[in-house]
Amino acid sequence: MNNILKLSFLFVLVLISKSLLAQSFAKNDKIIEAGFGLGIYDTHIYNKRTNINENSRAAAWVFPVSFEYAFRKRLAIGLAYKYSNFINSNDSVQSNAQMSGNDITIKPTFHIIKSKRLNVYIGALAGLAWVNYQLNDSEKAYVKGNGTILAYVFGTRFYITKNVGLGLNYLFNNYNFVDLTLANNQAYTDKLNLTLKRGNVNLGLVIKIN
């Protein structure tokens, strides 16, 4: 009887120790995160033909998804994709325009806090971006092309269960598009440079595979 009690007590101690040592981020974890957010950008457009610079602001609903693999105790590497649907002002003369963007990046991260429920990390994203602007008028004007993105991320993940959690992160983005094609159905063509800077805040669902 005493041996059974000792074994039971030892088993409980093992379970408690494992629970105390449990971490929200560990080597060989695979993390999938998908969500939505809002981006606010400072924009700069340079028209090569007219030599005119224009500064403005833009907003977009963003839909990011990412996959990360933890190859060290605090380090992970992954891939990220983001679709952006830009918002048009109702009082704009170009309110019938549609603008969207896509980007694919490499995402290395360093995980600062990795307690049982909370994971706090910083990281960077670098890769390629595409933009497509369509003005739905009689001339069917459009701007499209590709460029680069460099971004920095500060993120938190709170795990509701061992493998499911919520993610909240902020990204500071720097998009750089060179020689975008500006054209319409009247045989007009031109080249534009476009930069987008500032950040977006994202909320998402996190799934972790141990």
C-alpha cells in the first residue's frame, strides 16, 4: 500500500513538473498563424515623365498567413503571405478605383518570452511584392508591377490551450516599387515609382504543432 502511495505521489510530481516547465515556444515547434488587420501607409509617388512627386496616405484591409519552424530554443524561420485590399474614400473622384497587393516574404523571428501561455517575439520580413491598381473608367487606366518589401514585426501569442492561441502583432513596412507600368486603352503608357511606409496591426488564430 505504501509503495502504491509513493508511486502515485511520484507520478503527480512528474505531472506538476512538466506543467511548470511547459513553454509556449520550443525547438521543433511548427506554428501556423492566419488572421486579418488594418494597414495605414504614407505613400510617395514619382512620375518619371513629368518629374512630379506626390505624397499622400493610404489604408488597406490586410489578410496575412504564415508558417514558422522553430530550429533553436528561441529562433524560428518561416514564410509569410499577405493580401491587401486598399480602401477608397467615398468622396474621392477615384472612388470607383480598385487597388490590391500581394507579398511573399521570408520571416526569421527571435522569441523573447516563452512562458506556458504567453509568447513574445520580434522579427523581420523580406521578400517580393506586387501591386495592381484599376481605375474603372472609360479609359480603363491601370497601374501594376512588382517590387520589394522589408518589414519589422513585434508580436505576441497567447495560447488558450497547449496548441491553439490568439496572435496580435504590429509590422512596420517599407514597400518599394520601381518602374510600375501606368497605361490605359488609349495607348498611353508611363512609368511610376511608388513607396509605402508605416505599419499594420493584425489579429489572428494560431495553431502550434509539437
